[in-house]
Amino acid sequence: MNRISESLLVVVMITGIFFSGCKKNPDSADPDPGTNPGTGGGTAKFDINSINDTYASLAPPANYQQWGPYNVHDPSIIKSGEWFYSFSTDVAYGNTVRAGLQIRKSKDLVEWFFVGWVFDNLPQQGAQFISSNGGTPFQSLWAPYIMKAGTEFRLYYSLSSAVPRLSVIGLATSANPEGPWTEKGIVVTSRNDASTQTNAIDPTVVVTPGGDHWLYYGSAWDGIYVLRLNPATGLALSGGDKGTRIAQRGFTGTSINGNIEGAEIIYNQALNKYYLFIAYDWLETKYNVRVGRSDNPQGPFQDFNGNNINMAQDHGPMILAPYKFTGHGGWQGVAHCSVFQDNGRYYMAHQGRPGVDKFYMDMHVRKIFWTNDGWPVVSPERYAWEKDSLISQNDIAGDWEQIILGYNVVPGYANEQTSPDFQNSVPLTINANGNINGSAANSWTYAAPWLTLNWSNGFTDKVYVQLGRDWENKKTTIIFSGLNNQGTAIWGKKK
């Protein structure tokens, strides 16, 4: 969320469509990911084909118990016992909804059940901060972050106003992810003044192996900041501290290339690195995910080329962006992610807005794969109970669709970034004789699960091959995801 989006919120609320800009399931299911025997928590088999891109009849607040994966924006996911819990922004397609942060749960990351809300009203301390500084708080909470510290669940929330940059990140606690929740205090704030600061929304937290807690936050303005927390309380270690900037966007001339917000931070113990996932651009259209990594929670975080992501330039790799496979309207607004792991398997959750109507918001969950040089990439298709199965070399040859996640810089925000910049699939033929697209100048090799595509133009794609679900055609297929030698994400789906 940014200054321009804040000013638009008043208009959006009047029109009745309210939305805003931003962690787990075992692979144990039917080899044909079309039905699942009740592992989501239901009493009967769940038909995955009942999940649609649009849901107009279910969107009104009266139908909240049927929302499932619908009306989800800026999800944050945690696992407690056998359940995954998702906390998300107050939003509904075509409707205003009550404030409080939505809670859902699932046993399998596919079938979701609506639980309720965190708060009955706006948190008093957060609302009071905005009111006492000359603003009126929006009747909506944005972009929560959920974590557990000892026996306590901690939920960080975002509350803003129509006054530019008058925002607050607060903390609520509970002994149970389903509540009840108690407001704990204010973590960090931002005001409409002359000081250099970012907008105090979009929190995420990492705990180091040594037990230090660090909060990352911010939207537009001065980029993404990191702030040290008191592990005992979950609040800022030093009262009034704003932290320091660790990431920003590039410029075209004097115009910023777009928004930066919705950070997510994880520590990958196996790789001994911190990974910062960041949302770029306008949330309804070009929203996409970039990644930086560091040996230290305070940074510097480096991009694919080894540059500090705090430099005033755009950074990669971009691992998720608006895309369109053949025969489908595509998905846009695919950022402000939640990243989490379960039994060593990493996942990414985020909202997806269907190309046929960008105001719908669906929960997407994808597997994450890790390249040999330590970068995360995500599946081109949503998770559908598939196992981590090795694919034989004989199954590689055939006709595929390929998406190269390219990017066009369009400086600005909502008024300028009106196109989602869909990355469209193109035909790909992997020939059994070792050629690609019928040309001996292109070749491929396979050492499961890694497929290498060597192109005559000098590009080399190293992609992870997996079983997956073809959501566009409602069938099982084989997918791949990886990076080329320039750090561009490459996706594939077999026909």
C-alpha cells in the first residue's frame, strides 16, 4: 500500500469494493490431484474442481462461512497442531466488510474453512494513535503477520488512514490461533510530517538462531525498513525507533519505477541465509515478487547479481508475476506473499486476481523449490496435494507450454500501471532426440529432478521438474520451474 493507494481508498470504499496491498501441508494424497479424501478437515471427499476463479454469489458478507479460499488478500499462514491458519486483510469482492482480520484454517492447504475474525472492532490503541494525530482510521485492518513465540501467538496488524503515511503497526496476542485476542501495544508508527520514514504497514518478523527478533515493514515512501524487537514482548526494543532502510526501488529519470511493499522474511536453516521476499508495483495489476538474500538479518540483502537491494534500482530475481496459460484469462496482482515451511517443504501463499475481473481475490498456495545455488523458485501451478515425485526421462519429451517471466518497467502507481503485463505462455517442444523445438542448435539434458535447456542464443535454463495440477485444464500434468543464467524465472507445463 502506498500514498496514492491510500488516497484512492476513500473512493474505493464509497463504491463498495474495499481491498488493500500485504505461512504448511504434507504431500500425502491421491496421485490424480482431482479429489481428496477429506484431508482438508471436511467429512467428505473434497472436489478440487469446485474451486472457481470467480465467486460473485458467495462474496457478500452474509455468506462468509462459504468463503473458503475466496476474499483473501495479504495472507499470513502458520501451522498449529494439524491445522494451518491463515490471517488476512478485511476485504470482500464488491462489498464492504466488518473490520477485524479474517481467520481461516485448513489441514491440506487446498480446502479452507472460515473461522471468524481476530477483533470485534478496530484495535483501540492503533485507532487512538491515528485519531490523536489528526486522522480518521479506516474501518479496515490490513496485512497481518502471525507467528508464535514460546506458548504465545503474536499477531501484528496494519491500520492506516486517508492522511498520507499516518499509519500504525500494532500487536495482539493469544494462547490460541482462534483467539480470543488481546491488544498488546503499538510496535511502530508513521506520521504525515517532514521526517524521512516509510509507511508503517505490512509487518513480517524473523527469529534468528540466537533468539533475536527482527521486524520488517514499509510501503512506498522510503522503502522497506528493519526494526529490532524485544523478544519478551514482541514490541520495539527501543521505544520510538523506526529502524533502518534495507530495500528500495529504482527510478526512470525522476519517476520511481513503482511501489515497493509487502515484505516477507524467512530464515532457511539448511542454507544458513535470510531471504526477503518483496512485492513490487500496483497491487491490482503488475504486482510481482522479488527476492533478496543475506547472511545477516540486518542485511545487506543481495540480489541475483550480488547487488545490495538497498541501491536505487530494481532487483531480481522476480519469481512470481502476472501470467497467462493458453485458454485461461490469467492471474494478476500475485504478490504480498506468505512463505512458510512444513516438514522441510516450503510453500508460498498469496492472493491472485483473475484477469477476467481484477477485483476478485483468491487464495493461491504454491510449492517452493530451491536452486542448486540457493535461490527460491515457485511452482507455475497452485498446490493440489501432489507428492514430491521424481519424473522419468521418458516423460520429459513432448509438447509443453513455457512462460518466461519477463518484465516491462512502467514508472508510477495505479494511474500508470493499468496493464497487468501478463507473461503469456508460448509453445515448447522437447524432442526425444535431445533437441528443442526441432532444432539441433538447442539441446536438453535431464538428471532428475533438474532439467537443463541449452539455447543457441546463449541462455541456459535450469528448472526443477515435478508432478503438478493443470488448473486451467483440470487434470494432472508435469510442471517445471527454475531460473536461467541471467536470473529470469522460467516456467513450464506439459500439455
